[in-house]
Amino acid sequence: MSEQSNPPRPAPTKLFLGIAVAVALAVTMVTAAFRLHRQDPSWARIHDDLILLNSALEKYHADHGVYPDEGSMWEVLVPKYVPSVPVDPWGREYIYENNGNKPLLLTFGQDGERGGTGAEQDHHQFDGHVR
């Protein structure tokens, strides 16, 4: 009777280790970026402004059955629903878009252009600002 031994199991490959390290690094970077993002004072200000504006739009909708037209938002919201026209941390009015269903409030961040990260990141009421 001959003994059969199990062949030794191969050690994890360099590829597997590389992937594991890359995933761990990515998770760490995303977590750190999220924490820094939440500590950014402009994020808190935008958060408060978007809550205020979203609430004003919802009150207007409750009174009128529709959201205001894009061109008349500030005319119909100030001063009854919101005391004044708020501006983002960089001095620009928030953008209001109305597709007839759910309005969109947004700012394009410090650079004023769509897209970006950090201070240049776009913000809207659906990205965690309004609860």
C-alpha cells in the first residue's frame, strides 16, 4: 500500500496580495475623504441652505399644488417662504431646476462648474443634505 500525500497548497499569489492591498487602500482613502468632506465648513453651510430652500419649495407646493417655475423661484419664495435669497459659500445663488415632478437645488462648488471634488464638488439636495 503506497501512501498518497496531499500536494502542498500554493501560497497566495502576488496578484491576490496586490489586489487585497489595493482594496484596503481604496477603502481607507474613501473613508478619509468622506470624513474630511463632512468637516468642510462649506458642506455644513450648503446643508443648511438646501434644507431651508427645500422646505420653502415644499411649503409653496403645499399651498399651490405645483412647484414654482424656474425663472420665478425667488420672486414667489421671498419673503413668504424664505426670508431672503441665499447664496452658496462662494457668493452665487443656488441653481433651481424644475422638471415638473421633483425640483432640483444645486451648487457647482467653488469653481462654479459641473463636476469636481473637494471644494469644487457639486452639491444638491439629494446627496445627503436634506433628510
